[in-house]
Amino acid sequence: MKHSIIKVMTIAISIMLIASLKNPVSCNDKVFIKNGSRDKKLIALTFDDGPHPKETNEVLDVLKKYNVKATFFVAGKHVNWYPKPIIRAKEEGHEIGNHTFNHPDISNLSQQQLEDEIVKCEKIIKEVVGVKPTLFRPPYGSYNQKTLGQIASKYKYKIVLWTTVDARDWQNPKAYKIADTIINNVKNGDIVLLHDYATNNTVEALDILIPKMIEKGYKFVTVSEMIENS
């Protein structure tokens, strides 16, 4: 009888441990976002590194053409230099996220330096568009999870990464290659990484991929909408 009870308890503990690994209860699980629900045909287009006086406006033109909303992760220094495109983005219903002020590799920063980067970017975004961002994306996707998780909780941010689909548009491949990479690999709930700074072919690629994905029954949403629908 004693051995049976021990065996049952051991099995129960094992099940609990497996469940905790699949559904961890750490704050980082709620803070770090890589994708939305796989049950809904939603896609979130995200654009890093802007605003740029030329490319951001061209991206906005294409998004407006198809009535698509996206999320822009902006570098604070670029908001400071080129505020008009990001004002337009906000007025047209797009979401603005924090991408640090100077776009450093934050894994090399101290906690205080990282806080300064996030706060300085947040401040200029609030000054320009009047809204505190609630989403943060680390430049290059590089970060220390513990440090960034603590700072994100302190300043009430969700950390937005991206799904495995990466068209590497920052290398400026041909527009059809950028479009094909996304069209042929995207899945429900994907967060797609693109750029609106010094990436000429991204604009043309959007004009190819957006109507194709709409034909396939996908709806484009902001990252916050994606989170709400997950």
C-alpha cells in the first residue's frame, strides 16, 4: 500500500512538472511574444528601425492602399530626426513600438544603460505622437532575457520578437524574393519582421505579398490586436 501511494505521488509530481514546462508560469512567458494564435488566419506585419523620410512614407502608402494596419518599432533618434512619418503612421491607425533610442546591441549594455535607452525612446515617442508605447523589440533580436524581462515588467512593456519567417529585407534582396519568402512560409499567427529604413525593395514586396495573402484569406493586424486575439 505504502509503495502504491509513493508511486501515485511520483506520477502526479511528474505530470505537474511536465505541465509546468509546457505552460510555465514565469512573468517572462507573459512578457515575451513570438507569435499569436495558430487557430486564426491573422498576420502582424512589423517594421523596424524607422522612421525614414522616404521609405516609411512609401510603406505607409502601400498599407493605406490595402487598408492594412501594421506595427512600427522605431528608433528614438530617428523619431527625433524625422518625426513626420511616425506622426502620419499614428494618425492612420498604425501601432508604434519602442526599439531603443540609438539601436545598440542591448545584450552588451548594463541594466542602467538599457533602461536609459528604453526610457529615452519612450520619451520622444510620447512627445511626438502623444502615446506611451507598450511594445518593445530588441535591436537585432539580441538580449539578456532576465534583465530585459525585469525592465519590461518595470516599465509595463511586452517584448515582441518575431516568428521564424525572416525575409532578411535589410540585405535588400529583390522584391519578389522578399515577397516569396513570406508568402510561401507564413502561418497563422505569425509576426513578420520587415524594415522601413534603407530597404528600397521592401515597399515593392509589400505590393506583391499583401494582395496574395488577402486572397489566401489572411487578415493583417497590429501586434496588440494579435495578442488580444490569442
